[in-house]
Amino acid sequence: MLFTHETKEFGTIHTQAMINSFIPFEVIMRETTEGGDALSDFEGYDPSMGASCQELTEVCDDIYDTLLLHALKTYPDKAIRGIKTK
């Protein structure tokens, strides 16, 4: 999915993000141009660690929450495959 956020410090940020299909609950993202061309490699985002500043952490948290909520609503059986139950 492509996301656009307006920030005070960095201006308009365009991000491509997706759920990592190999690691449950990991979201990977990279910065893109307005047209979606990659400006960086994909990096995993860990909300417990945050980003390099508070404003970017808020942007990344919003993307993370949006993707995981979408996955849980759309693919509930696949979205929780990484959770082990007794």
C-alpha cells in the first residue's frame, strides 16, 4: 500500500508499506516518490523501538496500525498464523 503523510519537519512523505509474509506482525516500509518509485530499501518497523524522531514514529505507527488492522479484518485466519495456541 502507498501512504502519504504531511509532516512539519520533513514536508510530504510518501511511503510504500506491507506486512512481511515471512515474519508475523512485522511491517516493512520504504520511502518513495509521489509516483511510487523507491527512494530506499525496505526496512522493518518495530513500534516498540520507534523511528528516528517523534514525528516519524507517529507516521510509522499510523502505517503499522492501518496495515495490521486491515489484515486482521480481511484475513483473520492468515493474520494470526504466527500466534501459537495450546
